[in-house]
Amino acid sequence: MVDNSRNCRACANTNGGNGGSSGNNKAMLKKLQTVDFAIVETVLYLDAYPNSSAALSYYHKLVNERKRLVESLAKNGMPITNMDNADTNNWLWAKGPWPWQTEAN
């Protein structure tokens, strides 16, 4: 299933910066969707092959990448859930656009 000699394709080409631009947020949101899909598929694989250490390693790599993306989006003023509000002075969750309104992001 997973070739450990290669990088995670779902995690590839992400940047660690949080430039705050709407284009950067849109790219990070797209990457988050890709990583979320890969996590679901990996969980399905692990359900069938629970002893696969390569798949388990891949799963943890994806989960860590997801956490990084969610934190970056929250810091850029785009919380993914109401629990991701990173601004201690403003309630950003109620300010649009909503994460699923991709045409506005």
C-alpha cells in the first residue's frame, strides 16, 4: 500500500508559512480537503489490514499534516471549526465565508 521511500503525496507541496492571503487560504483549504480524503482512505485500508505498519505510519503523517493545516488556517483568520478560533480578541467563526463556501475563499 505505502512506499516508505516516497513522500506522502497528500502532504506534498505544502508550505509552512501563514501569509494570510485569501489565495494562500484557498490553497491550504484545498490541501486540507486532499489530506482529509487520504485519511479516510487510509482508515478504510487499516480496517482491512490493521497490522500494516506502513499504513499506520502513513496515517499518522497525514494526521500531523492535517493538524498543521488547520492551525495555519486558524492563524490566517479562517477557522475550520468553531473550536479552531485562534484569535483571543475576536470571534472569527461567525464571520464569513464559511469553510465550505469555497467560491468565496
